[in-house]
Amino acid sequence: MGDSWSSITLRQVAHVEMGQSPPSEYVSEREGLGLPFLQGNAEFSEQHPHPRLWCRKPAKKASAGDALISVRAPVGEINSADQTYCIGRGLAAIRFTGLHPGFGYHALGLYAEALRSVAQGTTFEAVGGNELRHLRFPQAPLPEQRRIAEILDTLDEAIRKTEQVIAKLQQMKQGLLHDLLTRGIDDNGELRDPEQHPEQFKDSPLGLVPKAWNVAQFGQCLADTPQNGLYKPSTYYGDDGTPIIRIDGFYDGILTPVPAMKRLRLAPQEVSTYALEPGNILVNRVNSIDFVGKAALVPDLGQAVVFESNIMRCRLLVDRLLPGFGILWLTGAWARRWFFRRAKSAIAQASVNQTDVGQLRVVVPELGEQRRVVVVAKGVERRLTSESAQLAKLRTLKHGLMDDLLTGRVRVSVPEEAAA
């Protein structure tokens, strides 16, 4: 620690209120019927909790401004109380009295790692009030505490604002994709309007769609039957060989990066038969019912990559359905509902087969319009990617600053008037 810093225990600088579960008859899902009730960290968000229950006769309370910490698995997760809460035995409330509250909150987030080590040595991962009160804490001069809290609070605010932008973009993306896949974009680059121009639309098995669009089965847009992937026992996996995309290798259209993939020692013929090409679409055919039918578009992977037996590969007729448009449809709401129904009707395990994939109905605009739709969708996706990268940078920066500033390894300068 810094030269003028000391080490103290939490009980020396804070009041610790261990949670206690109230009788169940006083707990309700009816909002406003008593105090908001937090059972554990399941209600935590990035900063403040989002309660789902209310309690008429709370046993233990946390006050606005208290730090909340989970004392049951996962131990050490923290949030800040923005109002008075009833707290259950999965939480404790920390009210700092001998430290600047902001400094104490951030330090709790860093030094709670020691509690996790204690908790992992117990039968049921948890810590009690004694372990919590004896947690060692840094004590810096008060002006430094204030300055450190300001710096980390500013980063937290930047993180929250970036998260809000991402959430809005995700909502906008969902609404925009629905419009793009049901209304399309006309030659002037505008979304068609079924209310202003009903003559531009027609009824179809998929509902109202633009008149110029065809509705086809997905199999009619494929060069051949969807192909199941390669089956190899786990003994074939090694540290070298050909990368393989496995059933957990993609989600919401995004593939696992090649360096993170498992590898297989394969014969050249196997590599040739199952090697993926840019523009292929992969579909999960077996897994949990919510995961069956998840699809991903294969980019240029830069090397030979194969795919496992629980995945199907689809090769598109690109003069009929562009890969970029195809993946928008396969990851959209209509396709997800189709795969869910088909997977649910499977006899033994949630799954879909080549017939299910081939019979999926798709909209087929002319190629120029497909390109326009893909360009608009990619624009939103680029904004999401950029904001997500910024969020990752901010979180990395905060983690590094916490480690430097809250240990005294890096000292902050304090204006003379603040020090006085």
C-alpha cells in the first residue's frame, strides 16, 4: 500500500447488517406492498438492484447509499442500494462510517475476492458475518479517498451510458429487422408502408408481404440437401490439426473465433468433405429446445475449418438468396418460431432434421432489394459492435484502475484546497 495508507478491517470502518429471510406469508409479487425485497444477487444489475418481490414485515433492511454484497454463491457480487430494501440472508448491507462511501464501495468490489477464497472452502459456498467483518481494507487519507471515488464513479457513469446506448440499439435492431423482413426497402431506399400503400402488398403464408416478393421453402434456395457434419470420438481431439466448429461454437449468428476452436487430426479426404466455405450457413440441429435452429453465417475463416455432426451446413443458391439476407431470415422471429415448434415435436430429443430445415418458409425479394436490406442491417450491427467494443475497453480500464488506485500502487494528485 501507499506510504500514508494503513490496513484495517471492515468492522473498524463500517456497520455490517447481515440479511435475514422474512416469513414467506409477508412476501408478495405485488409491487408496492411493503418494501422491495432482495433475496440475493439475482436481482443485481450493473449498479442498482431490480427487485421482483415486496415484503410487508422486513426482518433486516438496507438503507439508500449502503453497499450490498452477496454472502452466498456467488459470494462477493456487489451493488449499491438506491432506496430502502428488505434484505434476505443471501445479502449483507455495508454502511461505511470510517471511509468515504464511494471509496469504500469500490474497495469492497476489489477486496471481496478474499471472501470468495474463504467461501470456496465451505460445503455450501457462503460466508458469515464474522468473515465479512474481518475482511481487510485499505485506509487512505480522506482527500485521496474522495479523488479515487470520483475517478471510478466517472468511469461507472461512462459504462452505464454505453450500456444504455447498446440497449437502445438492440431494441432498434429488433424493430428494424422486423420491418426490413416484412416491408422491405423500395427503389428509393425507403421502407414500404402497408397503411399508406396497401396496393404494394399481398397476402402470403407468412402474412402480408410486398407484392414483388416470392415466398419459397428454404430447400428451394439451396444448392443441395443440408449436410450433417463430421462425427469423431473425443479421443480425436488434440492441440493440433484442423479446427472444428462444435455445437456450442456459435450464438445469434456469431461464430467462435478460430483460435478458440477445438482441433482434430483428420485425413485429407475428411477435411475436403467437411471444409466450410464463406457464405455457408450453419444450423444447430440438436441441443436444448431454445438452442436448436440457431444459425450462423460462415465468413472467410482464412484456413480449413470443419463442423461437427450436431450441425448442418447449408449451401445457398446465391443467384436466388444472398447469404447475408438468408442469415437475417434464419435468425429472425419467424424462423425461430418454426424451429421451436419442430424441435418441440421431436420424439426423443429436441432436434430438427434436413426436412425441417428444407421446409422452412422464406421470403425471397429480388437480389437488388436483398442487398439494400443487408446494407441497412449491417449499419446497425456495426454501431452495436463499436459500442460493445467501447464498453469492453471501459470495463478493462476500470479493472486496471481499481487494482492500481485502491491498493495505493498508483497515487492520485489532490488539489491543495481539497487536501485542506
